[in-house]
Amino acid sequence: MPDTRHTNYAIVWIDHRQADVFHVNGTDEKKVVVNSHRSVQRLHHQNPGDGSAVHPADTEFFARILSALEHPADVLVAGPGQAKFALGRYLREKRPDFAAHVDAADTVESPGEASVLVLARAHFPMTTSADA
């Protein structure tokens, strides 16, 4: 297996209020929290009344998430709702070069930080210090 201890990967856990951006490699991990500045109350006013919530794309939020990603080799996007797909659309429209590095969009409820890191380590081919 090639040595990937210093290859940086990212996992973004996102909902319409917050994105937790985790940078991981075989030896380190770092978390950056990006909050949407949109009011949850304002989003509820845009509900069409049929039981389905409509959250328009928060492009400023997505731009700040993109800034927090710091050029990883690959990105996994996960979360409970539609925000992960909206982020994917934003990346394909605004930064198709970067969107090519987005591996998947997994539906995952809020699993907690430890579970997100387990998901990242299962998804990306990382060599740890013990493997080297």
C-alpha cells in the first residue's frame, strides 16, 4: 500500500445551519465549523405548506465551506438532508475543477465527531503511522 500518511482528505458533514469540515490524513485531524448566517426562522417562512421544507441555496455559506476545505486530495460530503446535494450543485456550477474531487454524498444523520472520523477513515485509503 502506498504511504498516504501526508495525503490530506476532507469530510464535510452539512445541514442547512452548519457544516463541520474535517481535514484528515494518516497522522492528523482538524475540524473547522462553518455556520450559515441565514435564520432558521426565515427558512421556515419559505415552507410551501405541503410538509416539505424548501431551503434555497445559501451560496455565501457554500463559498465559506469551499474556503475551509484547503485543497484536499478528495472530499466526502455527508449529512441528513438536502444541503449536501445543494453543496454539490454549487461546486459543479461554480468550481467544476474542485467538484471533480468530491467522491460522494452520503446520507448520514448527525453521528457525532467520532463517527464522522470513522466514516472518513473507512472511505479514504489512509496509511497510519502504525502501518508505515
